[in-house]
Amino acid sequence: MVLDGTEQLDVSHAGGEFQELTSELLGEFWKSTSQEVRAKRPDYRTFQDRSAKQTAAFSVQLDVMMEAYMAWSLNQGGAGGKGFFDSDE
């Protein structure tokens, strides 16, 4: 099987097809990495630490996302300069 993007591949994570496909493609490497039990390393971060990092990372992107949305919304309005949420009334 060669996956070159010319045909659609119907794969569901729920039915186990994805795991079966990857195990077929990776062969022996899949067996050596997926079946060994690895010890978990301790995680000393608190929920507050993780939440603060996620919020900071999102805040960096917020201005750019807002500008992109505003440009998209204006282009969706068509004639009259209406935005996406503007009513036709």
C-alpha cells in the first residue's frame, strides 16, 4: 500500500482502523515502541501553572486572530459592507 494522496483513505479512530494501518506501515518499529511499558515521569506542575501557560500562549495569538476574523467577516458581507452577524432587517 502506497499513500500518495491520490485516493481518499477512510480511517476511523473509534474502530481501530487507524492503529491497524499505522502498525502495518511501521511494522517492527510499531511493535518495539507501542508494546513496551514506559514509566511516567513525575509532573510537578500545578493546574494553575498549566492554565497560565495556555492563557499566555493564546494571548499572543489573539490580536492576529481578531484581525483575520474581522477581514474575513467584512469580505463575507458582500454589498453594503455588512458583516457575518449583521441582520438583513
